[in-house]
Amino acid sequence: MAQERSPGEGRTRHSARAGTEMGPAEVEAVARAAHAGQTDKAGRPYTEHLSAVAEGVRARGGSDDLVAAAWLHDALEDGVLSEEWLDAARLPQRTKDVVRALTRRPDEEPEAYARRILATPGARLVKAADLAHNADPQRLAALDAPTARRLARKYATMRGHLGLTPDD
């Protein structure tokens, strides 16, 4: 539910120390810096959503690789980090694969997006946490009624495409 930006607007360059893979705290710091100043449709800091999705992944039993993907799940789509950054980032391949799977493509049909998520190990769990936070009644209540209804339908439809149950 991030506010739209033009491609590349606000794109942030982040370098990481050479050597070992980025830890969860480092990934969180990169995501927070990349999304700094970005707000959701209700005007809240967008990093609140990222934090909630990361916590949702952790609560669903997700590994550090998937928590990292949760922090980064909207970064490419929102244009705050680039494909080149992701390619070079000291992240596990699984994290990179999940981030790419969760990045919507221009004019992509929801069914195609769902198939890519289902084909990528771990992506469904991250998307479940994302949809759970996006569809949170308190979060939707901050929006005007038509927007809240539209988004609730959109999220329910995607849950259906992914075979998610109320317990997911």
C-alpha cells in the first residue's frame, strides 16, 4: 500500500561490507533507509508495514532468509532499490528469489503473479504475512470506504489464488 513513485524516484544506493551475508538487522536498516519518507495510503510511515510483515513472517515460522525478504518485499516494485542492488547484495539466493517473486510486473495479471509466488519456495509465506497486514481491519479503517472495500476484495482474491486459509 505504498504511495506510488515514478520508476527510480528515491532509489537509494546501499553498500554492504564485503564478506559475510547481511544479517537481519543489517537488512532491516537497509530497508528502513530505502523506504525513508515513504508513506502508505493512510499516510503512515511505510516502514511500519515492512516491520509488521517481517514480524508476521517470523510468527509464521519463517527463517531469517524469509524475514529478510519480508523487509525487502516491496523495494524493487517501489523503485527504492534496484535489481542491480539486489544482484550484488550479500543475501542468500533464497531471499533474492523471494523478493523477485513478490515484485509485481507492469500489467501483470493477478493469476500470473500468484503462480510465480507459488512456484518460489518461501514466497507464499511472506505474501501471507503481507496480505494479513494489508487486510488488517484497523489499517483498512483508516482509508475512505470505497478504497477500503476495493482493497479488501483485492486482498481476498489474492488469498484465494494462493490457497490461503484464515489461519495462514
